[in-house]
Amino acid sequence: MTDAPLSLRERKKRATRAALSEAALRLAAEHGAEHVTVEAISDAVGVSPRTFFNYFDSRDDAFTMIDAESAQRVRDAVMAAPPAVSALDAVTGALADELAQLGARQDVWALHAEVLRRSPDLLARTMGAHMADELELAAAIARRVGARRDGAARDGAARDGASPDLYPHLLAAAAGTAVRVSVEHWSRHAGEEPLPAVFRGACAHLAAGLPDPPTGA
Amino acid sequence: MTDAPLSLRERKKRATRAALSEAALRLAAEHGAEHVTVEAISDAVGVSPRTFFNYFDSRDDAFTMIDAESAQRVRDAVMAAPPAVSALDAVTGALADELAQLGARQDVWALHAEVLRRSPDLLARTMGAHMADELELAAAIARRVGARRDGAARDGAARDGASPDLYPHLLAAAAGTAVRVSVEHWSRHAGEEPLPAVFRGACAHLAAGLPDPPTGA
DNA sequence: TCACGCGTTGCAGTGTATGAAAATCTGGAG
DNA sequence: CTCCAGATTTTCATACACTGCAACGCGTGA
């Protein structure tokens, strides 16, 4: 699948990108992100500052774009889930799988969390990027939902008066919210509970309709 | 209520800020946000570029920070709601009120929506700012639910292991999600349905636990 | 009116980001 | 081995974003 014969060129490109990203994270964790210049990152890797911008559209991207393909994997998983599975379960399942496999690059993500904790600007930017992903996830959900009830009405297209495409966007956004809140909570209580478990708990709350605080009712 | 006797200085300051914000929005809607320089905005208002940065920490803030006090009003409303009202209802009610009164500056918000539609960067930034608001809203919710059950630690979700403050954050985030999705949906289908109605619908979906695609309703 | 406080302005300097052309490298063809 | 074609990196130039500093001018209260 990902075993295309990587040319030397491609390998060097990926190495450079990874080196830039890691250097940025390391320097930011040490000195604070706002005091890390593009020049410093480039020097640490041994390339020119101009090259940095060949890999990242902005300085902050080096801090925020850790795994660019993650969103695509989730979308593919959602689309590939068996038709018997509800859209809600397909989305939560795909996200849970992704979060579970996140432990692999644990060192990098720990740095990432440390950097975000120290600079709210970057945290906001990261969340904003996640929201952009949500819009594409919503499109995937819409295709899935549309395919599931294609049997009866073939015209299909929106004439539903009130909410033709509200549900996919809402589900995607809610799922993103669950991920975000879970990660925040998880990083606040440094690893008391495994991330997937926290995520499942958040999804349970949401699926129950946010009934009420742990008090009665 | 908020009619403290504004000094001439204060009035001028607010006028300048509003003028800068409006000019920024108008220029961005016309030429695209990325082609609008600080100098252009300042010239349109008749102040120096340096003064612009006395009002906004960054150029993008002029596009995104339309109403800085909105979040504060929502927090106050949540805290002021009668104890008999559930936290969920208090939050949704406060947000619905805020959204209802949003029609007042409708022209400004229409410009805002147009700008965000054309530049995803700013949309991401806006969402990030909303998320920062959500954290403070979560704190307000935590105080509220904490006050309601003073001392009596009860069962409920406490058996999820470690979830002392997951619920407030989740509720705040879900509420923010409902607002965001509603506004997006509302601006996509330019005003077919009043925004508060869309918001109520989104909340209904969430309160029902995202059951499944809306097959008919 | 006068002086003080506060906001505004010009200026210098740092850092981000982009386009273009020159220099360098990679993967092959002859 | 040599040389070429395409891709990548670098150098150079330029525009814009943003910040501290010092001077200036207008509201504000005595």
C-alpha cells in the first residue's frame, strides 16, 4: 500500500521535512515557540531559510502539521465501513482506531503537546486545521449516508425543505469535538487513562445527548 | 444597562475600532482578505498603520474579532440562570438569545461570512478563537454545576474512572459546535430559515444523541 | 488657562513570506 | 564515463507584518 519504491529524491525530501518538523518542535519546546525563528530551524537542519518555505507554507505549520495524512485515513475508513454500520459508529470507530495508533510516534506528540500547552496561538491554529478536516469528513459522511438510502428515491438531491445536509456536518463536527475534548482532557491529566478510553467516554456522553451533570437525572 | 457615561475619548476609541473593523471587512469582501494590507485599511479610515496595531494584535484580528464581548455575555447568562434550569438548557438558552440578537448587525455579519467563505485561513483562525472562548465557558459551567451539588459527590459518570471535569468541557465544546455548524449551515443557505431555528434544530439533534441520518425529518 | 494623561504618529529594526534566476543534485541515456 | 533533463536548493531582491521608542497633540480635570 505505502510500499511504492521510494526514489532517493523522495526519501531525501521526506527526511528533510521530518527533520525540519522535529527541529521546530524541539526548539519550541525548549525556548517557546514564539522565540523560534525560521532561520534557527533552518540552521539546525542545515538548509537555507528559503528551503523551509518550500516545505511549509508558514512558520507555524512546522509546529502544527505533524501528520498530514491522518484525516485522509479517517475518511477512507468511514467510506469503507460496511453498510450495516451506522454513520455514527463508522465515524467513532475510525477515529478510535486512529487515536489508538497515535501512541507510535509518542515522542513527537509529547513535544507537540508541550508546545501547544505553552502557546495558545498555535493551539488555536491546530484546532482550526482540524475544523478544515471536518468539512471534508462531512462530505465523506454525506456520500455515505446518501449511498445508504439510494434504494428508494433516486433523485436524492436536496429538496428536504429544512435540513438537507445539516446532519453530516453536525456529525463530523461532533466527532471532531469529541476528539478535541478527549485530547485536551487526556493531556491535562497526563495519561491517567488511555486516550482511546477517554474518547469512548466522550462519545458515550454525546450519544446519550449530554443528559446532565453527574448529579441526579 | 451598559450605559455608563462614555467619555469622549472612549467614544472616539470605539468609533475608530469599529471603523477599522468595518473597513477591513469591506475591503476583504471586495478584494479578498489576503490582498488587503494594513496600510490600505488604515488609509480607508484615516489613521496611521501604527495606530492599527494599537487596536488589533494582528492584521487578521480585524477580520475575525467582530464582537469581543459576546462570549462574556454568554458566560454571564449561564451563571445567572436559575438553579432549577439544567446546565444544558442554560447554555443553549444563552446562546439562542445571543444568536437572536445577532440579526441587529446583520450587514456586518454578512460581510464577515463572505470573507470567511473566501479564505479558509481566517475561518480556521475564527474557529480557534471560538475554542478559546469555549475553555472559559467550560470554566463557567464547571462553577455552575459545582455550585449545584456542593459537597455531595454522587455516582453518575463518576464511575468512568477519572472524569472530574470532562463534562463541562464537553458541554461547552458541544455547544460551540452547535453554534458553528448552525452558522455555517445558515450562511450556506442564505437565510432560508432563521438562525435561531437552525440552532434549535442542531441542539435537538445533539440532545437526541446523533441517532441516525434524518430519513424524513 | 495650564498641566497631565493618554492616544497617535513617524521611524528604525526584526522577522515572515514570495518570486526569479543561478547553482546544485538526481536519475537516467548515449 | 559523459552528458542531459528535470527537480531541488540556494542566493538575491522585495513586500509586508509587527514592535519598541521617542516626539507630538488632543481630551480631561484642577
